[in-house]
Amino acid sequence: MQKRVVFNDEIYTVIYDYGNGRIEIRKEKSSYPYVELVKKEQVRLVTKDI
């Protein structure tokens, strides 16, 4: 199962963890595959499915 995080009040899927405090995330349920590179401190882990 993929890790899901909250960023800017939206749910994103973690695509890749670079291991240096940066992760690549993509907005869930988005037809446009827009990927963002963010710092881990900027996101919150989704603990349960919505």
C-alpha cells in the first residue's frame, strides 16, 4: 500500500522518498500527473483511509 500524506489540505500519494528529508508527492484522484517535491516537515501522514 502506498503512503498517503496531507499537503495544503489535499491528499497526496508519496511517489518517492529521497531519504534526505525530501519526498515526491502526487495529488490523489487527479487526472493531471502533477508531481511536487516537498520537505517531509511540510506534510502530515494520513493515518486512516477516508
